Amino acid sequence: MQDNTTDQIEPHALGLTVYDLPEPGAVADEDARRTAMGRLRMLLVMLICAAPVVASYFTFYVLRPSSVRSFGELIQPVKHLPDVSAIDLQGKPVPMTSLQGQWLLVSVAPAVCNADCQQNLYLQRQIRAALGREKDRTDWLWLVSDDAPVDPQLVSGLTEALVLRLPQPQIHAWLSPADGQAVSDHLYLVDPHGDWMMRFPAKLTPEQAPQLRRDWERLLRASVSWDQPGR
């Protein structure tokens, strides 16, 4: 007898792989996430670059012992060097922004330098000299506020100073005195970024000069990680 058994064919399932298209909302969310991450990275880089400067001022003004008080008055907000040119005693223009890179101890007075003016110039020289090796990170600057000639005998004692003429309106747009004082009554401290950041009491005396120097020395120590001698 013939075997009529029919061969059984097992069905094979056809495997299909289906790729879902992303939802438009998900694409937008992913783009926003990437943009946010990019901005965060850029902000972190900026913070890392600014950290030494911020840390030095934070240390000086916030973390210092409460018993230590600054002699000078902190200027908030700081005021940057004006984007103008002064004139040196040889008549050559000097951009004020070129003074960046050094700490500046600044005085202001007309060319006819009276007793108070001469006292400020003397104190600037002595205070800078007393900084020792740190004086290479500092300059002393006399801003002459008029066009009158400077006494040659006075000039001979200013070989280590920067002496620049700047019109009085431009000086007043940058530096300002305490209430009731004249701009020529003070000494002013400018940091290496070119920011006026401290004003010292009017009509400083030699007895007060060590207090100014201590403020300056603390700032020099606090900024040593990012400020180097010379421009």
C-alpha cells in the first residue's frame, strides 16, 4: 500500500525590523539639551579663566580677618581706564589703555605743583620703593590736568614716574573724589586690568602712608597667581 502521507512544510516567519522615526518634539528637546550643554561648557571655561582674579579679591575683601580693615575706600563698581590718549612731557600721545598690566598709584594735579601735590608725589615714590621687590609690579602716575609747563627741577625727581597730561574733564569722567574733596586731594589705586578700584583718604600724611602700603601689599599678595611684573 502506498504511503500517502503528505510532507509537512513548517512555515517560517518573515522577520521584519521596523525603525521608528523620532518624534518632532523629541528632536527639539534634544537640540535644546545640546544647546544648553554647550552654553554651560562655555560658562565653565569663562569661570575657570576668571577664577584667579575673583579669588584674589574675594580673599582680600571677604575672607580676611575681621580685625583687618582696609585703609582705602573700595570703588564699586570699578571704573576702567578711559579709552582716550594722554600726552607725555615730550608731546607724544599715550593711549591710557596702554597702562594696563601694572598696578598704578595715581595722583592728579595741575602742572604748577603746589605743596600738596609735591607731598603726594613724594609719598607715591616712597610707598612704591617700600614695596621692595614687588615694586616691579607697580608704577606711580601723575596726571597733569592742564597745559602749563612743569618745573624742570620737579621733573628731575620724577625719573621713575609716569607723567601724563590729561584734560580735566576726562580725568573727572574717570576718577572722582570723596564728598567735599577735590580730585587732587586723593591718591587712587588702579589694578593691572586697568580698573580704578580704590581711593585713599584726602591729603595723605607721611604718618598714614604705611597704612596705604599695607593695603597695597595685601592686594599684591592676593593677586600673585595672575599678575606678573611688566606689561
